[in-house]
Amino acid sequence: MVNAGLIIGLVGKTFESGIHAILMTILRFVCLVIACLGAGFAASADVSRVQVVGNGEPTRITVWADSEQEGRAFLAESGNARSLVLPVDGPVTPAVGDGGGGVATWALSEGTLSFALERPLMVARTLSLPPAGNEPSYRVIVDLQTVSAARFSSVAKKDMRKLASYQAKKRKEELAIELASMRPDAPLPVSQRVAKQSYTVVIDAGHGGKDPGAMAITGGVEKDITLRAALALKNILQADPRYTVRLTRDTDVYVDHEVRVSMARDWGADLFISLHADAAASRDVAGASVYTISASGERRIDKEANRNNWRIPLEDGAPQRVSGILEDLVKRETKTHSSEFAEMLLPELEKSGPVLRNTHREAGFYVLLAPDVPAVLLEMGFVTNRADAKRLQSDRDLRNVMSAVKRGIDRFFDKQDILLAGQG
């Protein structure tokens, strides 16, 4: 029997981390887990049943669903852990279950049905079947066969790249639909905000101290530009009682990348913005851009989190399978919120100066690796371009850019207020 009080305690403990919108999602998720673990799938679940049979020669997985599924399957490997991942379309009731035939357990969460493998198994065949005869449900059938560890690793390496690309594409499609329906076209006036929630914003002035960053064509260095920008943004945000503002540095000192991330987590940041100024071989390249975590960067998160003890604060003693699901959900929601903020920031940046084509970009920058803090890296312009450099070294123009950033922050948290109000 599931200890409902313990799992609810997970939510209470996690609320101390400050990532409010993510936590409301977790609350809904945990309640669903309690229901499905205690009483099986709910009738409304799009995936209604999962079955694993066989002994590895082959092992067959059958998934019953209320809507058509693509029937794609990907192998994944991290250290000694092996898994099989099936993307799932449509709403689901989160659930977990035992496997067989080399499959230890399975877990169903939003967008993903994953199977923990006890030994190397490879996909021999996948079928996606429509309702037929006495079978009213859609079905996905995956046959697995035992292979060598080397063979599994080779296929998993390719599959993980394919899965990351597939999930990124799906996230962008879903995000575009969501933002079109939910995001305000402009920041709401203070009097029209739907909640009185406060948020912590951490501003990271890139480089500093022994690390000057890029050299400006007009003279000066990047570390000075980023510090002036961070101080300007801090002053603008502090004029709004909605925000508590923290800086990773407020003088010309060098701060290690992992320390910057740890600071944001220790402060319970709701948003982390790392400010930089770009450089290019061509002096003609100009404009701002915004980076969020890439697929390759995502693969570094667990390693760096373990190395730096960046633990998502869940109650000790929680069942491992529930904790794992909650941690994966937090990381997924963190990346989604990072992308949402980037998409809301870009239209405001366009009002304050030039932006690059394909302005929202992805990279594995270290400061974007926090597992539970939405984060972006803003390249404010190119110091190798004369016009950009002059703009970033002008107090008035730099303040205009930071005002645009503030409007993007407002829009992002306006949406979080709407989501939080909807929970009431």
C-alpha cells in the first residue's frame, strides 16, 4: 500500500526550492501517482494497460491505448542502467508496474513510457495496430531479443541522439500551441496581475576577474559590459515588489561556473539569467540571441548534479520508483519553462535592438545545467560589431536592453500567476 502521507510530504518539502510553477505540476502528478498505484489505471487514461511477457527470446511488450500511437521505441544507457523508451501521445494517468523477461519495471508519465531493463535487450520489431474485431483499443507491440552488452551500447548511443531530436521537436510543437493560447502579448499592468506571488530572479554577470571574456572592437572587455548590465537589470527589477533579485557577482571577481549554479539553487531561484556579449570572426555579425539547454547538455545534468550534490529536494525514504519519476518530471518541466521564457523574451528584445536569425538557440553551457532552475544565457549582442559594441557600452542603450529583459520576465511570471490562479 502506498504511503500517501509520505508522498504528499514530498510536495511539501519540494515547495521550499522556490520553483513554484513546476511544483504545482508535481502536486497534480503526485496525486495521480497515488491514485494509480493504489487502484490501478483511471478510466480516463489514454494508455489503459501495459503488459510484459516472455523470457528474452523474445520478450513482448504490449501497450493498449485509447488513441493511435506512433509505436516508436528507443534504447537508452547511462552507466550500468539500461532502458527502453516509448514516446506516448495524449493524456495519461502516471503509473508504474513490474515487468518480466529481462524487464525489471516500467513507468508511465506525461509523454513517456519507460522500461528499466535487467539485461541487454534490443528491439526486434514494433507494431502499431488499430482497433479490430473484439479488440476496441489501439495497441503498440514491441518484441525484444537478448543481445550482447556491446551491441546494446552501440544501438543505444544512436537511439539517444534520435530520441533527443524527437523530443525536442515535439516540445517545440507543443510549446508553440501552448504559448499561442496562454501567453500575454505584453506584460500585464501591476493592477491587473492575477496573483501577488513573489519570485526570485538570479542574474549572472558572465566572466569576471581573471576571465575578461571577449574584447570589444571599441575598446573594453565583455566582463565589464556584463557587470554593468547585471547591475542595471537588478535596479530595474528591484523597483517591482514582485521580485527578489540576487547577483552571482557584483564586482570584478571570477566565480566558478558550478558555484554560479549552486548559488541560484541555494537561493531558491525561480529564474536564472546569465548575461554575455558575443564575438565573431566577421565584424558584420550583429544582434542578440538567447540560449537554452541542448540535448547534449541535458545528458550532462545528472553527472554534474551528482558531482556537485545538486539534489532535487525530495523527502528521504520515498519509494525509488516514485522519486525517479518526480525527478524526471522536475527536469522536464525546468527545460520547458526555460524555453517558454526564451520565447517570451525574444519579442521584447526585438523592440530594443537587432537580434540574430534563429534567435532562440540551444547549447550545453555549464550555467544552464541546474536540474530544477529554469535558465537562459542571453548574448546581448556582438562586441566585435561596432554598432552593437557602442550600444552595449552606452548607459542609455544598455538600460533599454535590460528594460526589454524585464518585460520578458514580467510576461513569463504573468503566465505562472495564471497557472497558479488556476490551481485555486
